[in-house]
Amino acid sequence: MHIMEGFLPSPWWQIWFIVAIPFLVLGLYQLKKLFAEKRETIPLLAVAGAFVFVLSSLKLPSVTGSCSHPTGTGLSAILFGPFITSILALIVLIYQAIFLAHGGLTTLGANVFSMGIAGPVVAYALYMAGKKASLNTFVNVFIAATVADLFTYVVTAGQLALAFPAAEGGVMASFTAFLAIFAITQVPLAIIEGVIIALVFKYIIDVRPDILVKLNVLTQNTVNRIREAAA
Amino acid sequence: MIDEHLLDDLALQNGLLEVDARLKLAVGIGAILIGVFSPSPIAPLAIAASMAVLTIGFARIPARIYAALLAIPVSFVFMSIIVILFMTGGGEPLWDIPILGHTFSLTTDSANLAVLLLSRTLGGMCSLFFIALTTPMVDIFSVMNRLRLPDEFIDLSMLIYRNIFVLIGESIAIHNAQVMRNGYSTFRRSIDAFAMLAGMLFVRAWEKGEEMLVAMDARCYDGKFQMIEEERRISATGIATATGYLCACAGLAVIFRSFSLF
């Protein structure tokens, strides 16, 4: 769910840039370090960014009939961690604005914060917690991806509510109103994306489980156990 | 499946391709900023109209595609505007609607805010389309380079840009193969087929990355792509036209600053 160009008034679009910038500066600093130390990760990061972009431009099978796209950042956070995801999300969101006319430039700060920082951090934290509690891998991925999607939309509703507080009840009242109206499309969408990303995991484990082991997403033991259970 | 046209394809053959990228970016971003700061709907609406004329008339982008692009923000804008209309309040009541014992009232201030936001979004989107449809990404990279953005960021952006087209080709091939095998015939199957597509896309992407690593090493990649820049000067008429246009937009925003519909 992108906030469209021109929708956030001053000072809110500037504020969200200021909130997002420390994360991005930190991300860029770590990217510089990664480029200097482990050059072999550069092409892999590049294909990861392109993957997130292409995934987010595919049309999801839809129930409501509205045009819906996966965010892709939940999957990226599980695979590459939240910090790399925030830089990838920044680049992907600029491309979405310029290639697909989704989102905008003044609202880039707000969109990077909701889709590139808040959602991925939640997805990563949940996935790690689930892994520690040795939850079933697919259930864990489903929960992480769905909640990350939902959280992204809660943050977007919050950003709009702060910019447009209600006359009676202030920010909280308009927050509830935005949440309620976005829920119509976003809740089914988040569940579908969760199911799909859990299935994506199944297919990756079928074909190239070594990638997931290499990225520290799964241990070799878990992969063996899943493959045995399937066989 | 990939329902949007990639605007970059259109940008590479638009009528304003030869105009300097810095000039086009300055006009587009300048208009976006004037729109977002304008206190009345007049300036954003004038920006939307003039940008549409520039893009369809001068850059020769087909009007049908332009109209399809304008439909993208509709669902987001529609849902948000409803909330703003009935929640923000202030001013004189225009219309009271009783729903389930509650009275939702539409007031002059909230109606004015909704009109302002609609016009700002329209102006902003038209300015964004102007940039998207007249400036190919390759030109934007060279502007980013001149602006001294971090090399790592530009390099990663360029590599992602290249791989986007590789992966789109892959996903279209997989999707066609799935459609031929009834992959999307029911809702359940389309969920499964979509997930298979995304999973295989990831595996293919990873393999492309590994291949690219070998190729880049073989060519002694040392962490920076060299771009050949030809020193181009922006024509004086170009600068004068762009400045004139932006001043006119800013002038409209100032003159009509206290105008409101209700």
C-alpha cells in the first residue's frame, strides 16, 4: 500500500524523510563496508533487489477484484535481514515510482519507513523468534510474512492519521477509521501473501535448499527434516 | 500478469528524449514541490493540466496509456478521501448522514481539504509521470553520478536495473508455460502456481547472480563501474523555459493562496 504523490501535506512528508534517513544512512554505511570486505555479495544483492521489484510488480491472485501486488519486503527481510532490505526497498520504491507510477517522490520517506523499515523489522524479529521456539518452518514463514504485511498497513494508517486527525477524538479516531477502511483490501491480501511466501519456501527447499542454508535462514538439520517428512 | 507497461520502454522513445535530463528532472521535481506546498487547489490543477499537455503533446506518449496510468492511484485515493471527508471536520456543516444511529457530517473544511488533496495528488502524479515518461533511467543514473551520490548506491541501482529486465523475461516465460498447463484455472491452483513462479524466480535470480559474479571477476571488477560522461551544457533557452514555467506555477500558488471551493 503506497501513499501516493502529493497526498501527505507539509510538514509530514518531511518528517517521515527525517525519520527514515538515520536507518538509511546506517544501511548505506554497512553496504559500503560489505562492498569493501565481501565483494562477492554485490551481484547477489543486485539480483535480490531485482527479485523484490519483479515480485512486487506481479499481480496477485485476487479475491476482491482490486488490483493487488505483494510487497515482497517480508520475504526479503527473512532472507537477507532487515538492514539490507531497507536499502533494497529504497531503490525498489524509487523504481516503482519511476517505472510503474506507484507511490511518489515526496511520499518516498513515509513509504520507505512503512514498507522498507517497519514491516521488514517485524518480519525478521518474528521469524527469528519462531525459529528459536522451533516452530514449524512453513507456519513460521506464514506468520512472519502476514504480520509484516499487516504491520506495514497499520503504519501507513498511522501515518495518514497523524497527518489528518479527526475533529472529534483526534488522531486515535482517524487511525481507527483508516485501519477499518484499509482492512477491506489489506487483510485478505496479507493472508494470501503469507500463504504464497510459505509455498515459495517449500519450492526453494525442493530445488535449492543450499541457498537457504548459506544465507543462515535454515540449518542443514531443518532442511533434512523437512525433506524427510515430504519423502 | 505484469499488467503495467514498463514506463522506461516508453521513455526511451519519447519526443523529449533529447532534452537534457537535468532540465526535465528539475521541472518535474520543482512542479511536485510547488504542488505539495500550494495552499489552494488551483496551482496543482494547472500543473496537472500542463504536465499532461507536455507528456501527451510534446513527448508523444499515447493518451490511452496515460489514462490507464491515472487509474492506478484511484483505489488508494478513494478510500483515504472517504475517511478525510467524514473525520477531519471543522467549519460549517454541509451534509449530515445518519448511519446506525451515528451522524456523520460533511463540513466545509473537510470538503475543502478533500478537494485540495485530490488536486495535489493529481498534480503530483502528473509531474511524476512527466519524469517517468520522458527521462530514461540511464539518464537519471548520470544525473545521480553528477550529484555525487555514493558510488555503492549508484552501482547497486544499476545492477538491479539490469537484472529487473532479465527476471521479467524469466517470469513471463514461466507464466506462459503455467498458463498453457492450466496453472491459473482455479483460485487454489493460481495460488500454488504463483508461489511456484516466485520460488523459481528466486532460484533463477540466485543462479544469475552466481554467474554474474564469475563474469565480473573475469573482467577485473574493482567495485566501481566507470561511466563515460560527455560534458553537455544545458541550452540557455531550455533554462529560460523551465524557469519561466516553474515561476508561473509558483505565481499561481501565491495568487490563489486563499481560494477555496466551499
